[in-house]
Amino acid sequence: MVRLGQAPGDASRAQALSTALAVRAAMDEDFHALLRQWYEGAKLVRTGDGGTHNTVTGGTFSGPVLQGRDFSGNSFGVPPASSDS
């Protein structure tokens, strides 16, 4: 778990942790019960079902505005609108 914490976006580390937990749960009934209890509790703190609520207010916007969820690595390369118009 420490290795995944060092690189939380590393899918191979996440898979390794998942496999280790599954093997341990298969071999240890008490661990299986505790892992299941943790999983059920973790489902309650999800950020939602994927829905979004977006509001853009408070000024004049002269560029792209994204409305959605879970964006990363976006680049538009559009210069700001001229204020001369």
C-alpha cells in the first residue's frame, strides 16, 4: 500500500495491491470479512454517481469554459479576446 501511495496513478501498483488483497482475503477468513466491511464503508463516501453541477458566474469570460467532470491535461492555445471591441 505504501508503494501505491508513492505513485497513486500507477495502474500496475494498484493491480499489485488488488491482487495481494484478494490472495490474503482468500486465505484468511477474518481478513476477508474486514476487507468486505471496509469496501462497503468506502462505497458510502463516493463522490457521486458521475453527475455534475456546474456554474460559471462573476465576470466576463473570453475563452473556453469546460463544464463536466474529471478533466486533466487540457490545452486550448486560444489567445484572450481583445478588449478593444
